[in-house]
Amino acid sequence: MENCNDYVKFLRALASEERLGILEELETHGEINATEVEKKFFMEQSTASHHLNILYKAGIIEPRKTGRNIFYHIKENSLQDFYGRFLKALEEKQQAKVAENC
């Protein structure tokens, strides 16, 4: 996640009440499929798939296919890695600004 667009994509994925709810559900149950998301959050199939796709493209969740079913789980360390890199990038920018002013 080296450019600004990656940070924006990640943060936008988290900027949804529905997607945060899906992540809470994943944290609690380990993994879920799109049908469970539909039922739990009263969504149409296309809406559930859309939210899962956004989380997947942001690198937050990963799929596991079993037969015809796809189960999603939180990608190991994705949130911790993101915040670590994000905070490091902010710190580096701040240090560069301080160096410019000296």
C-alpha cells in the first residue's frame, strides 16, 4: 500500500456501517458467506456481494471456496498492517515538513 489511492480505497471500505457490521460478524464467527450476510443484514444478494467485493478489493477480507460456496474471512493482519503503514507514512510526511522548515 504505497500510494495514496490504496489508503483511500482501504479507508472508504471501512466508511460504511454495513461493511463495519460485516467485519464485526467476521470477527465474531470467523467466516461467513454472502447468503449469511444477506440474511443477517437484510440485504439483496447483489448488495451483499457488492459490500463483500469492496472489502475484498481493499485487501481486508479473503475468500475460501468450498464446492459451490464461497466463505469470507478477515485477511490475517490486514487491519494491523494497514494502520502500521499508514501511521508510518504520516510520520514520514511530518518529519519531511519539519525538515523543510528548519
